[in-house]
Amino acid sequence: MHVLPPDLLAGLEEEVPLFGDMLSGRYVSAQRDLEGLVAAGVPLAEVTDELGVRYPADFARAWSRLLAATAAGLRPAEG
């Protein structure tokens, strides 16, 4: 499973229509895409460093919210 923070996903969707598995069988073209990003001035090292810092924290918050919502839904009905 892959999880992206909502703001990152929204930003990506503004630039590229995302649907299904977009990388399987596309290693060579994916590599060219990354090279194109670098050529366009996208600092990939900075992007991946930021994801490495933000992603775990965002995922932990989302997981905590999911656990709380699940626990609330599993509580027996009062009455």
C-alpha cells in the first residue's frame, strides 16, 4: 500500500492525472521522467528528503485518526 499526504497528492493531481498503477513495466520511461524533472530544475534530493521527514509524521497522524475512528465505531451502543 502506498500512502501520500493529502496535500502532496492534491499537488500531484494538479500537474499529472493519476490513475491505477502507473509504474509497473515502466522502469526505463520512469527513469527518463526523473531525469526530465532534474533537467527542469526539480531538486529531487530535497523532495525526497522532505518526504522522508514529513511522510512518517503525516502517516502516523492519519493512522492515529483511523484507529480513533475505528475504536469509536466499535463501541457498544449505549442504552
